[in-house]
Amino acid sequence: MLAITHLREKQIKEEQMKKLQERVTKLESEEKHYLYGKFYNADQERIPSEDGEYDVIIYNKIRPDESRTIGSLEGIFISSKPITQNLVRRNQMQDYEKRYKGKFIPFENGEKK
């Protein structure tokens, strides 16, 4: 009887480990979602790029005590890779999508589509 109980406990632990591994694999494969918008300096002033357009910032780490001007948000960036560079030249957004295997999805009322 004790041997059967031990085997059943071992089987349960193996099943739990398998489920845990499946959850970890699922989390690792899920896409990440980030807000993006116009880049501002600390004074909330826009910083224009050389061509007169504003650079784009990917908000990958927003602290709870931070605030963002709603008008500065332009959309969502969805990526299957973690973001390491969060400032993007607007004219290089397609290259950024390729590098991070992602897609910029603008809000419907955004300036750019």
C-alpha cells in the first residue's frame, strides 16, 4: 500500500512539473505589448528629429508614479522579442519592426497611420 501511494505521489509531481513547463513555454512564446508615442524630454517638450518629425518612444518601463500626456500616445507596438532599444527614429519604424519581429499598430485617431 505504501509503495502504491509513493508511486501515485511521484506521478502527481511529474504531472505538475509537466504543466508548469507547458505554462513557462507558453509565457515565453507570447507576444509582448508596449505603448508607443511621441518622444518628449524631461520638460514635456517635443524633441524634433532632423527631418522635422518626432521620434517615437516605446514605453516599456513606466513606473506607477509616472504620467504621460494622452495626446503623445500613438498606438501599441507588439513584439515577439524583448525590447532593448526604446527610442526609434520615425523613418526607421519598419526596420525596427523587422529587428524585433513586431508591428506598430496606431490608434485610430493617431496622427500617423
